[in-house]
Amino acid sequence: MEVQNFSFLPTDQKTYLANIKKGIAATFYNQEERLKFLSSQKRNLKTFSIKKNGKQVGVLSYQKVPAKSGTFIYFQHSPVLEMPEVAQDQTFWNELFAFAYQQGRKENAVYARFTPRIIETQPILEMLDKAGFKKAPVQEVDAAVTRIVELETYSDKKMTKQTKERIQKATENDLSVSFSMEPAAFESFMVLYKKVTSKTDTFKLPLEYMKQELEIYLKAKKLLIALAADSQGTVFSGAAIVVDKPNAWYYWTVTSDKGQEVGSHELLIAELISYLKGKGYATLDLWGESVPQEVYDKKLSHPWLAIDTMKKGFGTTLVEYITPVDVPVNLAIYRASCLYQRFNMSRRGYPFLDFVNLAQ
């Protein structure tokens, strides 16, 4: 019987980017612009090839992230596999765990965190548990739970009655949606984003950090700005969408209080779907702010429940990828870090879902 051995070999970014094109469910987080941004932030980005008995089967990358709760290495949307059967192999998860632990020690990290875009199944959760992975105390990251619009087959018949009524309300209030890849539209989006978020105490990335990343996509002609405004030019909703045919990702969005009243966000999404479909895109990933089906089944409260219900109203498909998982490196500090992170998430109203067979 052949022994299945996996190896994780350092590679340069050029080779990584060439191989990522063969991967399943790769996102713009794995692409050149994102890597360029992370390098500008001095995140000590490292890339690897994954081989099985010498044959290329995927790629892997991580960044080193300083944090109040302890420095960690972040395998964000990684690994990206070329063959789905690799994720069904217990040996793969065992060896990935050992590799991450080894890299964590080299980087003097408290833990390694993974957010792979691999569809979550109970058998995979059991393999992760058996390999030694721990459930991350923060689950609401990297669009691990998202909603997808299949644009090629989409019809507005999939919309709920309430969604259609909200869109109608927006049009009755003289709102329309424009699309642009020009800097002026980007500045309009940022002005609204800054104005709205300055009034809230919810967690947001530093504005300059966010702007620097979006400017890289803008320069590469991969950032589409959608603005819902009235005839006087007042903007009620805005979205920054990363586009890379055949896929689009609904990355950042913002809506004013007035916009929420008149349904501007629903109008924006409806018009975006129509726009992308007309341009020949295949999928629109609404990029997180969605909740697992378990939240609905157990009637739990969740800060994202309202916005997820809104997205659900478009007849979208709920997709749940593997829940974020950790590899503890410094166990004592990791335990303290988990308590700190979980406290912050609980304070913001996020429930901790106890996935069966996955250790906490």
C-alpha cells in the first residue's frame, strides 16, 4: 500500500500566483493585488506549494499578524487545493497541523489560524478534531459563511415579496444606482463610509488601512464602485466590489440611516446583480456578514441576522466553509488569548456555536 506523504515547500510569489489559478475556490485574497497590499503592511508574507508524493496538489500562504491577544500566523483563505479529494484525507490534515505548528515556532507565534475556503462537512470537522485543530474563538472572519448569487441562472423571481417591496420603495424615492471604476466614485464611497461609521461604535478596520487596500484594486482596474443616490446627488448606499471575471466579491458596503429607511441597499444589490449578469460575470459572492443555518434553526440572536435576512431575500445560496480553526503553539498564552478574543466577541453579541466533534 502506497504511503500518502504531503510536503509544504517554500516557493516564490510568482510561482504561487501561477499555481493558484489551478485551485478550487480561490478568491481575490489569494491574488496578486492582495499579496502586494500585505507586503506593503510588512506582514512577513510567505508562500508554499503543497505536494503529495511529489505531485502538486495545492498552495498555501500565511502572514504574520501582531495582535493584542498575541502574535499569530494567519493562513487566510488557505490552503487552496487543486483536487477536492485532498481535503478528505486524514493524513493531509495531520501533516498540515504539524507544519503549521513548526512554522508557528519559527515565527515565535502564539498560534496559527486557518480560514480555508473548503466546504464544511461533518467528516472534515472530525478529521480536523482528530488532527488536533482547535475551534477559533472568533468565527465571523473572512466570509467563512457567505451567500452566493449564481448570475448565469439568476432571475428576479427568486426575490421575496418583501425584497421587491423595498426595491420599489427606493425607486419611488427617486433613487438610482450608478457603477464606476473611476477615482471620483471611489472618493464618494469613502466619504459616505467615513461619515456613517464615525457615528457607530461597531468594530471596523482602520480607515487608512482599508483605503490603502482598495486603492490597489482601483489602480489594477479591479474595483467596481456602486452608488445608490437620488437626483440631487445625495448618496444613500455605496459598495466596493472586487471584480475578476468570472467572479465578483461584494467586499465593503455602507448605508446611511435614511438609506435603510427607503431600501437603498436592496436597490443597489438588485441593480448590481443585473449589471454583473449583463457584463458576463458568473458569480457574485456577497462576502460574509451571513450567519450559519444553525442560527436560524436555533433562533439565536446575531448582529448580522438582519443583513443576512436581507441578502437571503434575493434567493441567494448559503455557503458554509470550514469554520476558522487554530493550531496552538504556546498553549498557555493561547488559552488566555482565546478568553480575551471570546470576551470581545460576546460583548458585541456574537454567539459561539458549538460544532459537534470539533474541540474548543
